Amino acid sequence: MSEVQHLGAEFGLSKADAPRFRSKASAWRGLMAALRGRELFEGVRSRVPPEVVALMDRPPLGAAWMPAVAFQYAFRGLAGLVDDDEVQVVASESVFHGPMKVMRPLVEGSIRLFGPEPAGLFKRIPKIMAQQIEGVRFVNEEVGVKAHTISVSYEHIHDLPVACFTYWAGIFSVVFEICGIPDVESEVEIDDARRSCRIHYRW
């Protein structure tokens, strides 16, 4: 997996920072399952470096840590096949295939405390994500009645594929699926360095 970390240099990832930018492999396994389910796996596989192909073919165990930079290559490959809406669909499906199996107790605990309201789940996002990925900071802001903004900031990389940020919008849209809220407005605001974004939700 160190070979994948080395590839991250094109995103500004240094050798010193590479070990601090990692993700639980449950998210990767969820992404692979979502790609297969939508018949996109082979298309993405043909668009990523051999080191990432190896991780696609033999994903680590879900509880293991893996180089998070691998996701950036997958996002870039995915963006060459589908539009932003489909990227978000793949993202939301990946949650249920992967991380939700681990996060379910936290999600269910939040629903018991706050009810099936998005605001309660959004408040838990920074804590939940801290257990899933290192080297990325998440901040939740309640900006109005039924309006939240999630900020996503990468600490060690930049010039990321736009699909990376679109993907996060799809990830967090799962909150509304869980709460049974169908009508949601969302907007992704990406900084010029393509290092961070703000995702605005209104419902």
C-alpha cells in the first residue's frame, strides 16, 4: 500500500504526511460494492494506476486502515464515466455497503436521542468521521431553520478531483434517506485550491 501513498505526490501529498492521511477500508469496500452494483467497477478500474487496481481487486479488511489517497484516483476515474448526480448516487450507496455496518450503533443512538431529524445526525458527523478517516477535518454549522452546512477540509493534499467533493455531498445525503426526507436542496461550494468544500443543505 506504500506504493499508493507515493502516487499521492501529484496531489501534493508528502512522504512525511502520507501515513497521516488514511481511511478505514470499510469505506473503500463500500465504494467497490457500489461500483460493482452499478456496473462501473471495470470502467473505473481501467482508469486508475496499477497500484490502485491492486487495492480494487483485493480490498483490505474493513477494520484495517489504508491510504486514503487511493480514493482520489477512484473519484477521478468515476468522473470520467458519469455525471455529478450519479457520483452522488454511488456515494450514498457506498455508505450502506460499507461504513454503515460499523456506524449503525452511533446513528441509531443519535436517532434515539434527537429523533429522526437531520440536525441531530449532522451534529454527530465530525465525531463519526473522525473514526473513519484521518487527515480530513469536518465541521457542521447550523445556518438556519432546516439548513446545515458541512465543511470538508483536506489537511495534506490539494488539487483534488471535483468528484471528490461531489462524492462527500452524496455521502452526507444519506442523513436524509435515514430520516425519510425526500425533498432536499444541496449545493457544493469548492475552494480555488480544490482542497476544501462547503456543502449546503436545505430541507
